[in-house]
Amino acid sequence: MPVRVEVVAHPLVQDSLTRVRDKSTPNALFRQELERVGMLLLVEATRRLALTDVTVDTPLTTTAGKTLTTQPVVIPVLRAGLGFVHAAQDLMPNADVGFIGISRDEATFQPKPYVNKLPETLAGRLCIVLDPMLATGGSLAHTCRLLLERGADGPIVVVCALAAPEGIAYLEKEGLDLLIYTASVDERLNEHAFIVPGLGDAGDRQFGAPH
């Protein structure tokens, strides 16, 4: 199954991404700009949502309209993925929100799950995974397998501010059917599995470093 990557080169995305990358950007502004990147990426990522024809009464007459056929499910990967949740809820206020918590073992870089709060069934619903950083791909692959276990249909949509080539290659090797929307595919991962040039640790820059 293919992994398809769309780099969203919209000027507003790239403008906000530059401030997100800047190490001098304070946390409050970082959160605002990251959320803006997420909202603009989500607009692109939701183009395939199915619509149903309806009629609506305007103040003057009756006319044709369209509504979403099925509400999607939005899944932020904690904790960095929380930075995209408000944008998703602003755009899709009736969407369900599930939560997957995954930390990364700093020695092995392997995912360590700690939260799984998903709807009982995901069959027939578009699943949109929110994770600002696609680095090694391990956390995202684990998340997508959990969604598939709940009946998710492919392709699963992934929204990330940055992606690393190594992470994309790993997801392809895992045979996952994904549509990835990102603001940039960066150069590489460093020896600590951080994206280069990247933006640092998206969770720490939003919420502060844990102790």
C-alpha cells in the first residue's frame, strides 16, 4: 500500500513555518504559529471528505446545499499533537477526538505507548492523525496500527508540520496506506533522531520541558 506525501507550499504555511523553526520564537507565539500551520494543512487534508446534498431555507428562498456525509475522527498523538487539536475542532466542530499517548525511549528511539482513548469503531470514518513531527515513523506506525485494529479504512490521513525522509521510508516499509500532508520534508534525522533542520522538540516548545 502506498504512502503518499503532499507538501503544502501555500505562502501562509511557509510564513508561519519559518517562525515555528526560529529558536528565538517564544513559546506563546510558537503555539499560535504551529496552530496556524495545522489549520492550513487541515484545510488541504480534508478535501476528500464526502458530501451529501441537502436543501436549506435562506431568508429569501430554498436552495441546494451540501453537508458532510460522515464526521471524521481526529487523533492527536500526545503531547505535541495537542497543538493541532483546536485548529481541527474549529474547522470540524462535530468531529470526534481520540487520543493516543506515545513517548519515545531516548536510548532506543522506540515508541512507548501510555494512552489509548479511541472510539469503539472507526469503520467508514476518515481518520486524521495529528502529529507535528514525523521523525523515525515509529510512533505514527504504532498509532495507525491501533486505528486499523478499530476498523479504520485506508487511507489514514496524517497531518504533520515537518517530516523526515527516514520516517517516510519506514512507513512505506511497514506497508501502511497513508496520505501525509506536511509543510516540509526536511533533510534528515541526526544521531538523536531529531529532524534537521527541524524546529527542535515540538512538545517542549509548546508546553515546556518535562522534569
